[in-house]
Amino acid sequence: MSIIGFALIGLGLIDFVAGRSGLDIYALLGIPLTGPIATYSPVIAIGLGAVILTMVFGQNAKKVLLDNLVAGEELVLFRSANLRSPGLFGRPKHGYLFVTNKRLGFLGELPKAYKHLQTREMDVQGIVWNLREVTSFEKRFMYVTITAQGETVRFKTGAILSGQIADAIRSRL
């Protein structure tokens, strides 16, 4: 499935470059496109490829997590989230926030400011805390802020997901 995602992104990029030089890639492939679809076909192809890759990588991260659950541990919540870098110009890193009945964590690339929190429990980048280590959490409109082991980490989750994540954490603490 990831091959299809990368192929769509590649097709969109080729279509964009070819379209700038007046060449219609889809017409060469026997697919006549007209109107707004022809105009936005590179954006559509790249967007579909990105959605497919996001789904594939999310499934892979969830599989890694499920393979690393300890005895008696159950997955309560697994959602897409962005880890906010500290500071004004920190770029968010995309990943997956999870809650089990014993642990809480983030699977994904970590900003430099959080590299010292890197988990050693799984073969992926991320942060994992035992729920006993979480000293506080705060839910805002689009964010969830978690404090554990003296470190405060802020996740951008979206308005609806922030409530779901806060409820899942609150019910486990």
C-alpha cells in the first residue's frame, strides 16, 4: 500500500512539472481530464498519496505498539497528534499519541529538545511514561499538555481529540 502512496506522490510531482511545460501526462496515459480536475490533478494525486502513506505508517506504529504491550496491558486510545517543540519557532513533529491502562506515550520523531526522553522500551522513536509518572495533564481547546518526570510536553491534537485523550488519561490516573 505504501508503494501506491509513493507512486501517487511521484505521479503528482511529474504531472506538476509536465503541466508547467504544457504536457498533459494523463492524456498520454489515455485518461482525459477537463476543467478543475485537470487543473488540480497534481494536488489531488499528491494529497491522495499523502493520505495513503499516513494511514500505512499509522497502522505500522499501532502494530509496533500492540506487539510491545506487556501482560495485562490493554490499548485504550491511539490517535494522531503533533508534538510541539518548545519555543516560539519550534516545528511540530507528527506522530501518534497512545494511552493504555498502564502507560502513556507518543510514537514518532522527537524534536531535539525532547531527545533525552527517548524511550528504550520499543524499537521506534518516541516517549513512553508509566501512568504513575504522570503528575499532571491539562486539556485546552486544541492541545493536551502532559507533565511527567519533571518534563512538560505539549501535543496538538485538535478540538475533538483533545477531549477524548483527556478523558482517557483522566480515567486511568
